[in-house]
Amino acid sequence: MHKKNAIIIGAGPAGLTAAHYLLKFTDIRPIVLEKENFIGGISRTMNFEGNRMDIGGHRFFSKDEEVLKLWNELMPAQGAPAFDDKILQRESVLTDGGVNPEEVDEVFLNRRRVSRIFYNKKFFSYPISLNLETIKNLGLGEMFSIGTSFLKAKFNQREEKTLEDFMINRFGQKLYETFFRDYTTKVWGRTPQQIGADWGAQRIKGLSLGKTVLDFFKKTFGSKEGAGETSLIERFFYPKFGPGQLWEKLADEIKKGGGEVLQNSKVKSFHVDANKIIKSVKVESAAGLLTFPADYFLSSMPLAELAEALDDGLNFRQLQIARGLPYRDFITVGLLVDKLRLKNLTKIKTLGNIVPDCWIYIQEPSVKLGRLQIFNNWSPYMVADPENSVWLGLEYFCNEGDDLWQMSSQDFINFAAKELISIGIIEAAAVRSGVQVKVPKAYPAYFDTYENISELRDALDEIKNLYCIGRNGQHRYNNMDHSMLTAIAAVCAIAGKFSKSDVWKVNAEQTYHEEKK
């Protein structure tokens, strides 16, 4: 019997993981409140005419055994060839005792990661690396200039105050200007001079030109030891029908275990008493304005929204910091086409011989498009007819309320299609249909009042029964596994095994996101 209750704000990876671990290791009953009508947050799967779209692209990998254990409990691994592997008689990585994805829906596929940069209508490795393709595309003169610039940077290291300093120290001025400066500006709406070096420490970490060169030589001469920075993860797990499938499964398990997951439930305010304890939360739902009392509150809602909802919980200075935290919003267009104009010049077999990329980083300066997903390559089961159509995801980074955000849905779909046509990826006649999805506050950003976030964090930690978890809950650009780990740490703190400060330490270590130990 549950003796206490916990309110969890948000049914994304962090919120659902917290609910699962509360049920598993405590006698606390979780109630998950989700403002949207879907499960998974930005990690959801959206269905359009039988074609499934992964909002943002979510590879399942982790160096944390606890995360891997939970994923494997929820979904068994692939033990037989997937549809495209079978049709093409292509080798696939299978797990002993795994299930057949042609017969079972709940299965983790083992997929090949291919991500490349599209620049000057040519493909480059991602992350940018020293290889014959790069040398051919750029030319020996340009490569010599990049090498000279890199050596100069190594002997004249900058003080790392900005993201530009961080990148130049690791890649040199020339490579930074060619592949990083303009794309970063496209993604964040700020130049790297306006972004703190913390972003680099958070997302780039161990990667540098020197390490890509070392990785090149190790692969060339057959040594795998030491390879592990960004490449650097060459395969990943992926649910048959996209990431939302796994989170929907976890939500069902939470309900079976005695917890609740309530959708269309938007937090309006928290009641904080004089002792800095939250007594209850008011929620707007289809049933009207409801009040939920609880013993613990775990929040993955954006810090700016949390601060506004905490009645008398923060002072004016702390509120101003929260209100000034920046976000980058996101629009994605699902575009169904007959075929691509791009030729598959790799050795990887694909259905329809399309290029094998999961996503392509579009660095063409003539378009606003940031990334292009090819869902056929994530999972053939994401596409209604994977042999005769290509299902694309066009990703745009914007700010809520700007010109892109205010464009009508159909106008935006037409605009996105024209951009793909202009850079030679598709032909106009190939377009069948499309859909637009808007995602506000998709990416917490590291500028403006972010430099003062420690003051806000300390104030939130003074609220005795409040725990901030997840990407937006901590205003930290986490991967899925790190968001899950913040939730596990919060449950451990509630159980008295961790301190509150430990919850904020997840993903603060200086090791790269994809390095597997």
C-alpha cells in the first residue's frame, strides 16, 4: 500500500523514469501530469497517414548500465533480420535469444548509424574527419590551410569564454569557419561569439580535430582501441515504431503498477508554504481546475514556467533569471516523396538504393533547413511503403513568434519542399504529401541569464520537496539517457541515498556523451 504521493510534471523520459523507479523502489505512489495529449515529450512518435515521425531523431545508446537495463526490460532486442535487412540480404547485428521484428512489434532494432554533412552539394563525414572524401571534396590546398590553422590554434590556445573560443581551440580557425560557425548560428539563432563555452563542454566534450585524425589512423591500420568519441558510436538501438513506442510502453507499465499518467493536465500553480514546502499543485484539465496535494514534487517542465507557477517560492531576482533563460524552438516537416535525387555512392545497401543516412546536417547557406532525417533508415517500419516511397523529416530551428513560427502550416510545408528542391535533394514532382509539427522550448540554450542559473538552482533546492529533472527541468541540453539518470538520482535523493545536489551533477562530468566505458 502506498503511504505517500509524488506529483511528477511531464510524461517524457525523465518523468516516466521517475514514476517507474518510485514504484519499483519506494512505497510512494506517482501521479504523472502531462499537459499534452501524447506521451514521450520531444521523444514521442507522431503518426501521419501510416508514416511515423520521430520528432528530433532519438538514437538509443548509453554508457550507463542502469539505463540499458531498463530499456531491455521494456523491449527485447532484435534476434532476426529486420524487413530491409531481409529483403536486401544485408548483414545485421542480432542478439541471441532476441525476437523477430517481422513477427513481433515490441522490439529494439539494432541499426547502423550514418550521419553526414551536406555542404556545397557534397557529402562530408559527421563529425568532420580526415578521410579521402574530405580531401577530395575540399581539395589539398584547403586541407593544408585547415591543418595549418589547427596547428596554430594548438600552440596559441584561447581563454575559453565563448563557444567560438572553445571550437577554435579544438578545430582551428579555418575548419571552425567552414563547418561550425554558420551552422551553429542557424541552429541557435546566435553566433558562437554570443554563446558561452559551456555549450561546447556539454555537447562536444572530448571531440577535436586531433582526435578525429587519430581515429582515422586507428581505423586505417586496423586498431579499434581508443576509438569512442563522437564516431564514434556506429550502431544504436531503436524501437520498431520509433521512440514514442517505448515511452508509451513505460506509461502503461506505470499504470499497471498502481501509478497514474494523466494527459491534457496543465500545471497552473504550486502552493508553497512558509517553510518552503510545496503542499499542492493546481492543474487545468478537461474536468476543470483540480488540486493535487502530495508529499513530493518532481518537475521536468521548463524552469521559466516552473518559476512562474511557484506562488511565493522565489524572489524577484530569481524570477528574472528564470524568465531570461533562453530556448530554441523547433519546427519539423514530414515530407513523403517518391524518391530522392541524391545518389547512393556508399557501399551500404538500402531499399530503393537511397542514401543510407539517418540524418543529414544541412550546411548549405542558401537554405534555413538545419537537418534532414530519412526515416526509412531509422526503421523501415516507420514508413507505410518503404520500398516505393521515402519519408523525410525536415528540421528547422526558430524562435516562437518569429516569421517561420507564424507561417501557416501549408505554406511552411511548401516552403520546406522548395528548399529541398533548391539544393538538389528532391524533384518537385516527387512530393506526395506533408505535415508540420511545432515544438516550443525544444532546446535549452546557454546564453542570456544562463550564466546566473546557479542562483536559481540554489533557490529551487531550498524548496524541500521539489526535485528538478530532465532536459527542460534542469535547463540542460541532455540526451535521453542523461534525462533518465536525473530522474533516478531524484528518486535516490527522496529515498535518502543521494543529496539534492547529486541530481544536478548528472551529465556535468567532462566526458563525451557517446563514449561507452
